[in-house]
Amino acid sequence: MWLLFLLLASVFFIVIVTARLNVHPFLALLVAAFGYGIFSRHLSLNEIIISINQGFGDTIGHIGIVVLAGAVIGTFLEKSGGAFRLADCTLKTVGNKNVPLAMAIIGYIVSIPVFCDSAFVILSPLCKALSRKARSPLAAGVVALSLGLYATHTMVPPTPGPVAAAGIMGADLGLVILWGGIVSIFALAAGWLFAVKFTNAIKIDSTNEEEPVPDGLYLESPSVFKSILPILLPIVLIVGKSICEFPTHPLGSGRGTEIISFIGQPVVALLIGVFLSFLLPKKLSKEMLSSSGWIGQAVLSAATIIIITGCGGAFGKVLQNSGIDNVVKGYLGQSICLSIWLPFLIAAALKTAQGSSTVAIVTTAGIVSPLLSTLGLETATAKALVVVAIGAGSMVVSHANDSYFWVVTGLSGMTVKQGYRLQTLGTLIEGCAAAVALFIISVIVL
């Protein structure tokens, strides 16, 4: 029981120092790893150092290049105007009278490679303009966009959070994309329904309501095909690799399968996406590829995620080597249906307590990773579903300690009270819908 108490104390420490004292998550996770290892009395000082180095290095080795590549794709999509082009195409597809649906769908697509905070900043002027044009309630469009962005941001690689969790737990990225895509559609539907059914009585008095859409960006933006290709092709390649490696070998085992398996490796697939993203600007310049240009900005944004994830992996390795899985054994038994809720609940508690979805995902992955065999969740499919469950939990809930909450309320003109009624309640409903869908899927496939 001492190890279990120590784990709870470590999580409490991480929450307090990151949420209250504003300490960087990498330092909080690293100190927690050392503290847990020292006070556990199950590891020598030398074993603690080895565990931390091994956990950090193994995790970075799995996800470092993938996160970097995803950040580059997202940056080029954002700055080239590709996100605007996709939004315009979506609106034409669903019709001017369906602005909330259009914003939910475009948020769902754009947030796969682009951080949801940045994506909301990019798409917010468009949402306001379309709402005015269609005479649609601004609140419905804003909430649909916000929740659409959240659906894939937390559950579908190559978004950094799910990639990090997959790396820490050794989950197949293709299966994570597959199951994350399915569950996120249920989350998207719940978010859209919430936006259209529960926002009609709420009027947002936006001081920026007349903010224009940057027409110049439209004129220079790439085609729809060019915009979607760097996102879609890597996902297809990664999922194709996972299908090739199913135990039944549905695509055979010849030379063609070997090639698919190679180009479907996440590192290779995302690098292909990076080179495709170079086609997005109207004219690719050397400055864009420099350390101070678009590439440099992408590397800087990815570095923080990679470092936090590495420290989360170090924390998880110390937990694993301390033998905490033996403590948990017997509490949940081998009930997979019950066990699949544990990652969701831990992530939800961490998200609500300290605000950052990424920190909640990384910390939960580190906690759950050594417990997978005890919980009966060690198959490839089970690991993928655990990653998705953690992502679903990291949506619950966005409130005042979450930077995304202030981005949404600030740019849309919501009051704080309206933010709680719309953003906070919406993320609760969306996350719980994802959890229920995930539970039903787990009962069927596990």
C-alpha cells in the first residue's frame, strides 16, 4: 500500500507544482520520478538513475521525429492558408445554413496536425464571418469549432498527445489512428449536437465581431487537394502498415507488403507528409526552411512536447521497475470492461486539476503503462484503446486553469460564465460520449 500512497502523492505533487506554482511540467515530472524512486525503497539509487535514463531515451526514440514532423506539417498548413481553404471547401459541401456543422468538421480535420489553440486562432475570424453571412448564432459556430478541434487533438495521431501516449506504452500508432478516428467521430457528433441544441439561448456579444477574414490569405492559399494530402496520406500509410501486420496477414507477405510496411512506419510516413507540406506555400523560400522560418518555429513548438513526453516516460519507467503492478493486482482483477475506465478517469482527474491535456495524457500514460498486464490490457488492440481512453479523459474538462478555455472565450467574446456553460459543459459531454463509445467498442473487440 505504500507504493500506491506514494503514487497518489506523486500525482498530487505534479498537479500542485504545475497548476498552482506554475512550474514547467518537465521539471515536475522529473522531480516526481526521482522522489518516487527514492521513497519507494524498492530501487537502489543506481537503479533509479538507470530507470530514468532508459525511460526518457526509449520514449524520445519512439516519438521524437514523429512529433517534429507533425509540427512541421501543422505549421505549413497554418501559415500557407491551407486551413482556410479546407474550411471554405467544407462550408460549400455542407451548405451556408449549416455553419456549426461546417466548423465542427473543419476543426476535426485541421486539429490532427495543428495544435487546437493555434487552429482556433486561425479559424475564429472565419467562424465569425460565416455566422454573420448565414445569420447563424455565433455561439453555435464557436462551440462547434472548439469541440471539433478537441475531438482529434486529444485522440488522433499525429497530434502530439496521442503520439506521446502511444510511445510510452508501446502501442501501434496505426491502430491508435484507427480506433481514435472511430471514437472521435462519436465525440464530434456529441459536440456538434451540444452546439446546435444548447447554445440558441446564449448570445455572445463579441467586440471583434466585425473582424475581417484575411482575403489575401485566401488568394494565396493552396488547393483543397494540396491542403489535405499532407494530413491524409501519412494517416493512410500508417494504417496500411498496421493492416499488413495483422496476424492473419490480409495483404499477403510479398515484396509489396514489405514496401508498405516500410513507408507506413510513422517516421517515414510523417516525413513524406513533411515533403508534401512544402508544396503548400505559393512559393517555397529558403527562409521558410531556416532555423528562424517556418521550420524553426515548428521545431521550437515540438521541443516542449518531446521533452515533457520524455520525462513522462522516465516517470513511467521508475513506476514499472518499482513493482507497483503487484500492488494494483487484485483490485480490478482481470475485468477488461472495468479496467478500460481507469485510464479515462485518471486522465480526466489530472486534466480537471491542472488544465493541460498534454500533461494529463503524458502523466496518465506513465502511470498506466506498467499496469497494462495487470489490467489485462496488453494486446495490441487493447493498448491502442487505452491510448484513446487517455485522450478522451484529457478532454474532461476545459475550465479556468486551461489555456484553451481562455483562447476560446477571449477570441469569441464569451464571458467567463458563458465559457463555463458552453466550453466547460461541452468538453464534459464530448469526453463522456467518447468514453461511452470506447466502452462499447471494448466490450465487442476485447
